[in-house]
Amino acid sequence: QVQLVESGGGLVQPGGSLRLSCAASGFTFSTYAMRWYRQALGKEREFVAVISSITGSRNYRDSVKGRFTVSRDNAKNTVYLQMNSLKPEDTAVYYCHVTVKGADYWGQGTQVTVSS
């Protein structure tokens, strides 16, 4: 079955960096677009970034453009989110997501806390 496992979250000071990873299994990873979402406490889950399957094209929410970079390693079935210049408002649980044959799959999430 489809499984997504995020890692790499933690506590970081404002202006710092983190790299999140999402290890995928149970589907042909290289043929699916992969997305990152986040959910802050008391708020709705929101889209962060997407990377396509074939061209590797990327798109981001406006508030992270220029600071976050999504990438993928199809040999390792892993998608990454490099987060630089982190701000307190980036604090959230970050989730990996994929839609396979019409069904949505989510990882368990990884907590990112940006605080001094």
C-alpha cells in the first residue's frame, strides 16, 4: 500500500534552515507529482509546494517563494523540501502528499518550529 514517511523537522531559530524528507513506497514514485502541505495550530492545512513527475517543474505558495525549494530523487523514492530563511510564521506540521489513482495519501507529518 501507499506509504509516505516524513522526517527532518525540528526546532530552529528565525533565519535558520531545515531540510525535510519524505520517503515514499507502494506506488511508482517517478510517475506522480508530489506535494508538501503544512498545518499550523488552529489553522487549516495549506499548500506549500509541488514538483511534477516528468519535467520536475515546481510551484510554491507565494509566502515561501525564494526561501523554499522542493526537489525529488526518483532513485531513492524521496521528495525533499529545503527551507531557508525560516520565519516564525513557518511553524507548522509539514505533510507530504500524493494522489494515486484518485485517492489522496498523506504522511504522518513532521513538526517544524521556528522560534528564538
